[in-house]
Amino acid sequence: MNWHRRYRYTCIGLFWTFALSAQPSQTLSGRVQGYMANRIGDYDGLQLRTTAGVLWIRFPPHAAAQVLKLAPVGQAVSATVVRAPHPPEPPAPPGGAQAPAGPGYQLVRLQQQARKTSVQIADVPPPLPTRGRLTQAEEPLTGQLRDEAGRLVALLTSRFVIELKPHQGESIQALLVGVSRLELTGYERTEPGFVNKTGRTLLHPTTLTINGQTFAL
């Protein structure tokens, strides 16, 4: 586990602790219209249609599994929220993407109106970072994820979302033209609670082999 991932977990945890305790809350009712995801495809927010319009409500990505299970699209819910800015990302490396501006609400508690079951965000602490499961494989390259500025942030294979740091994406993107398969080594994310919109497992790569050339990451 590298220092950047540990720092990111710490920042997100501190943000949610501060935001949920420092702001007055309010309760909104409506139906879940959709979900949004962060730059690597992990769900971290929901779109709630209310009588006042459509609102975006963010939640920490490690709570996604519980939130999506409780409130699939179309479900009537009551959401206790606070007004707060988007949780800060750790300082990006030179040339790295900055965190986008978030919506005006953060989720405190979500209740399904029909069954009265609920999720309290304070009861879903961030999982302790782990190294993950070491994986070596050859996979078909099926797609890419890019940020709002068009920078390459992840590669998609049949099983994995391969997360790339900004300088890594810049160094290999020209080499990917016409490439259909990759050899990879890395660590699969094993922390519970995250849900990626692609349905794939997040992989933190240590090496990628492209057209017979191996890159240490």
C-alpha cells in the first residue's frame, strides 16, 4: 500500500467526520434517478428526483455497496443530508487532475420508504487499507477511462479496471494504439464496500507489458 492511497483514505475519512458533524442536517424525499461515479468508476453519489427538482447527493465510495443495495434506481427514499463541499482529494502530482466541484449535499442517512430500512453513513467506516491480492494475467484490452480533461486514468480489460497515475497514463497512451491484449502484474483491491460502474475489479498495477515491452509502474 503506497503513501498516496493511505493519505487519500485518511483525507476522505476526516472530511466525512467533519462535514457530517459540523453542518445542520435536513431530510429530502424523492426517487433515486441514477448514480454517479468518480474518475476511476467507483460509485460515490446518487441523483435524487424531488418535488423541488433533481439533486445530487454524494456519499463515500466505500459505502456504495450498502447504498445501492438499499436504493436501486426508481426506489422511493428519504435522505438526511448536510450542505457541504465535495470532499478534498490529496494534492495531485504535477499535471494531475484536480477534483471536480461537487454538488451541494452529502449523505448522512438514507432510508427506503417502503420497508423503512436504512443506512447510516457514520456506521460505515472506511475499511483499513490492505495490499490486496497479487495477480499476474494476460487480458484483452477492452477500453479506457479518461478524466474531464481527456487524460487517461485507467485501462479496462475483461476483468479489471487498471488505475493509472497521471504520469503513467501520459507515458503509455501513445503505445496503446492498435493494442488488443496486455500482460499485467498488480494488486487487486480487496477492501469491501466499493462498487465500480464497469462491474470490474480495481487493480493497482506494478507492471504492464505492451507489445512485448514491460513497464514498471
